[in-house]
Amino acid sequence: RPIHSTRMLSMLWRVRQHGFAARCRAMSTSAQQAATRRPFLLGLGAATATTAAATITFSVTLWPLADLLGAPPLISMSLGAAASAEPALEALGRGDLKDVARLQALLDGGEDGKGGRIVSLTGSSQSRRSFLLSHAAAGRPVFYLTLREATSTHALLSTTVQQLYAPLGRLGDFCACVGLYWIMLQDLVAHDPAHVRAVNFSIVLSQLKRGLAALSGGGKWEQGGWVLGGAAPLRPLLVVEQLHVPTDASACPGGDGLGPMCASLRQFLLSCALDLALADVVVTSAGGSPAAAAAEAAWKSGYGAGAAERSRLYYGATAVAFSQPEPAEAWVAALGRSGAGTA
């Protein structure tokens, strides 16, 4: 049945008007929803900014307290927790007993035992050197630092912090995590990762020095651990292994910043042992390496003045102890050359 043209136009107009009204209602609804969401988004952004500012402010405020009051006592606890009881020497062979006694005599500082010593232990195998040190260090607060993974500024800092607090267990893991968190905050501001890690590395060394000074107040080994207080017959012991790794990495592409950090570590060891007598230091390296040859040369230059002693041990190991800065500085300078620790 034909439809009148006027009626058809009327129908088309109503359909168009209905669609336009629907679109208007949809636009109105969208505008209302956007107006509803806008205050929420603004509030969320303001809350996020406030939380970030409060976190940074709290971290900046907490940092001096942690540096002054928290780190040195925790480091003292960590070095004490790493101390071991006197070993059963009767289970050792005659050669082992002699080597342990010779190494202990070098570390004890001679007749008076008042000054610190820095010792080069070279030759034999790494397992043999670790065996001798574990027995010679018995009863001492001790810090073992292995730098095999320290191939960048961040790796050198992180491995030092992790090994420094590792004897504390979960508490040590928490301390290392907090240190990493602070470094990340500083990266957001400084935009110079190598500089940030160099600054934090010097702070860690300063904290370690204050922790060693706290141990100089006395202590003793008892069943179950190191207890502060009382007479301390032996100084703490710092053992550094694989020192050549970061030194060699400093000459590789991307190793910028490692050189000054390694130099700071070497001078820190000299200061703790010979200037302040806070600890005895042992630096190990492979036999036949430039570092071993430098230790031999430094011993010859300081032997006449009584500034250096040498002891030949079994299985090809050699220990050279320095009690004065002059020959020790010549040997430490050789450690700063690339490839000094390897044969």
C-alpha cells in the first residue's frame, strides 16, 4: 500500500530527532561521568605526590640517624657474629700447625703486639690460603671481603654491603635492602650513578672504621658468639680476596669510576692497619703474580729497617707482614695496576 510522502517525511524526521536526542543524552551522561571522575583523579595525583614527598623527606631525615647511630653498632655485631671459636688444633698435621703459628705470629704484631699489620698472603691455592686464614683468625672479629663479582661501581658497592652485613642473617638482608633503596632515591636526584656509588662507598668505609673503633673497647669470644666488654687480646681482622678484579675492570669499557673506589679501599686498609691500628689486614693473591713480586720487593726494602717480615709457608705460600707505611705503600701501589693480582 503506498505511503503518502508527507507521512514518510514525518516518520523520517521523528527517527532523526530521536537519534539526535539519544546522542545528546549520551554526551550529557559522559560529561557527568567525566566531571565525577575528575576530582577523584586530581585527589589521587595529589595523594601520590604527597606520599612521594613524605617518603623522600623521611628517608633524608632517617639517613643521618642510620649513619651515626645504626650502622656502626650493627657492623660491630656483624664482625663479632663472623668470629669463630678456637679450632681443634690437635686435628691438624705438623706442617699445618707450623703454618698457622707463623701466620698468627705475623698478625699479632711482633713482640709488643700494639701496632696493626697489613699482610700479603700469596702462593699455593685459594683453598689453602682460606684454610690458613680460618685457623689464624680464630677468636677474632673478622670481615671477609671477596671481590670476584665487583666488575662495576654498583657491583663493588653492593657486594661490599652485602658481605658486611651477611653474618646478621635476615637483619643483614634488610640492611642491604635499605642501602639499595637509598641509592635509588639518590639516583633520582643526582643523575650520576657512578658518583652516587663512589660517595656511598666512602660512607660504608667510614661506617666500617667506626664499627672497628667500637670493637677496640674490648670483647671476648664466648660459647655462641662474640661478646663486647672486657679485655680484647686480638684486633679485628679484615681479609680481602680478589682485589685485582675491580682493578682490572676499571680499565675495561664501562669501568669509569672503579679506579678511585679501588684506590679508596686500598688506602682505607692501610689507614686501619698502620695509622690507627684498628685492625689487622690480609690481602691474598695468586702466586707468581705481579702483586706477589711487589710484596717480595717491598719486603726487601723494609726488612733492614724492621718494617717488614716474611715467612715461607708449606705448599708454596708466602706471607709478608708490613708494620710501617713506607714499604706497604709501595706494595699497595703495585696492587693498583691492572693485572697485578693474576699470574
